[in-house]
Amino acid sequence: MAKTVRRSKPKTEGDYGIKFTEIIVIVLVLAGIGVGIRYYFSYKKSPSFALQQYFGAVKGGNVQAQYDLLDDDDKSQYMPTSKDYSHLFVQAHGYTSRVTDVTIEPSPVSPTTDEVTLKATVSIQANATGKELYQAAGSKGFTDNYVMRKDKAGAWKLVLSKSGDGNGVLTLKDASPTPDSQF
């Protein structure tokens, strides 16, 4: 019996044979790149991100990173060195590993604004000194207004002297700091 063979269709010029599913994948990859670019240019350069970095440094106990995120005017007027900052502000070393959550309201910043106030709630785990390991230490939230200002290079910095009640007094001071180690 003879085998019947069909003639193949000749390809038309300009036909690359991209399938619908391949088009969807290409569109999704391009959308992912667009979102990544937007993230880099808007969120990473926002005052919310800078404040989040500051509280990350508070949680990690990194005094120098905290000091680097402070406004230059505050540094020159109140704390010329990071050692001065460490002595003046309890958050410099008193809450290491006890910050459980930081919630920052969206920043209402426009591209021309050089100063913005952000409302943030910092949850601090209660001090567990004198308790057994199985006794849970709860956490408490402390809400303050934090003033952020752009420096000369365009980076957002924390203005502690205007934060809190407007005079630099934060409700965060009401959280008992971690006692110094006895070892």
C-alpha cells in the first residue's frame, strides 16, 4: 500500500512562528522588569524606605548605621559624634533584637517636597528579664510622627529634633530598654 505524503506548507516571509503562550511569557517578563525599575527608582529612594532602614539598624543594634541616617543639622547641633547619639537616645542600643514590627503609613511625598512627616508604629517586645523561657513576653506598639528631610545629595534623613511631639520627644522612650549584659 502506498504511503500518502502531504506537501508541507511553505513559510511566508516574516513568519517567526511565535505562539500565543510565548507572547504571554514575553509580556510577563517585560512587566516584571518594569516593576523592578519602578521599585528601584521610587520605593528605594522614598522617605519610607529610609525610615525602615533606620529601624532595621535599631533592631540590629548598629549605632553607626543609625547615625548615618540622621539629618546633618541634628548631628551638628545636638550630637556631633555617634558616641554622643548613643548616649542621648535610648533607641541607639536599648532595643536590639526586640523590634518585632514597624508599620509606616504611606508617604505623602511629591517630587518637589524636601521635608515630610511619616506616622510610624514600632512594636517592641516586652523585656523578659526575670522570666522563664516559656513565659511569653508580649509586645507593645509605640506610635510617633517622624520627620524626614532630604539632604544635599537627595537622600532622605531622619530629623529627630522635630520628630515625636515636635520637640524630639518620642513615645518610644516609654518602652523599657534592654538592660546591659552582665557577662
